[in-house]
Amino acid sequence: MAEKRHAGSLTRLERVGGTAFFVFYLLLLPLAAGPARGLAEELLGRPVSGELYGAAYYYGLFAVTAILFHHTLAVSTRRFLDEPALTLKTAAVGVVAHYGLLELASRLGRLFADRSANLNDAAISARTGSAPHMTLLIVLFLAPFVEETLFRGLVFGGLKGRSRPLAYAASCALFALAHVWQFAVAGRDPAYFLLMAQYLIPGLVLAWAYDHAGTLWASVALHAGVNALSALAGSV
């Protein structure tokens, strides 16, 4: 059943163009974000707030992702409409699994490094305090949409036909790396890479949600739900 759900989702253009965009998104865009903001301020002749720049950044990613992967997204939408209950049930089970396994990963991480804080929760909490409405839009829809399309739709979906274990391993590892490497580089502290443990298991659960339900909207809903709970916890 899962094989049938996923068969032929990615077109050749999505594979080639999506891979190029993914490399840019993962490795180059984070480094270009600061200079791009400075250039925008120079062209506009005025400071650009972090909230405004963040909104423009994610809206741009959202637009490119939606256009580039329109076929895969259309297929995922049809599959969601075919079995909406399965999608919602999968997301709900995924939320429970995420928090249970994340707690285990956090405990293991504290055995090896003095980095007990969750980077994702910390980033969401900081953004929510300064710009709550814009942050909620980003963390509840824009970021989950972009990340799930790339890490699950492109990476997992592109590799699953060759090897399902490879698809899980690659999507989880890249998802974890994307959330950690900038901290390691900025802080010049390789110990931050140990925090990948915080994202390996969540990445596994998100990949399972996509694999099980056969639609990206299951992992998007799961991702959005987890981010919503993180934002709620940070505001309490």
C-alpha cells in the first residue's frame, strides 16, 4: 500500500531542480542571509527589521518550493483528500512518538555534552517573544511546508525507490545537520554536532509519517503540531 502511495511522485524536473535548490537551501542560503539583508538595507536606504526579513525569507522559500514541487504537492493533496482520517491519525500518533523519543534523545545527549537546551525550542521561543504573529505563521505553516517538501518529499521520496533504510537514514541525517551546523560554525564549537541527536529521532518520526500516510500533509501537520506545542510552551 505504501509503495503504491509513493510511486512516481517526483518528476525528473523536481529531482534535478529540487536537488540544486536543496543544496542551495541547506549550505549556501544560511551563509548568504546576512549579506542579503545588508544589501536590502542599502538598496532601501533604511534598516530592515528581523521580523520583516524573516517573513520575506520564508515567503520566498515557500514560493520557490510550491512552484518547483507543484506536481508532488498536487499528488500529496489528492492522496490526503482520498484518506484524510489516515493523515490526521498519523500526525496525532507522530506527535506522541516525537515527544517520547525526543526526551530519550535529550537524556542521551546530556551524557556526552553540556548542551541540554533544545535549539529548535529556543529559536521558536525567542522569535515568538519579539514577533508572535509573524513567528506563528512561519513555524506553523511556512517552515513545516518548506522543510517537509525538501527533506521528506525530495530526499526521502527520491531515495525510497532505491532503498527505504537509505531514505530514512539520509533524510534524518540531513534534517539534523540542517538544524545544527550553523551553530557549530558560528560558535566554532564542534560539540554542537552532538545535538544532532535531538533531530535524528524527530526526523525519523516525520519520515515515518510521510511514509505511512503517503502524503506530505501528514508530516507537515505533525511538524506544525510539534512547533505549535513548542511555541505554546515558550509563552507560558
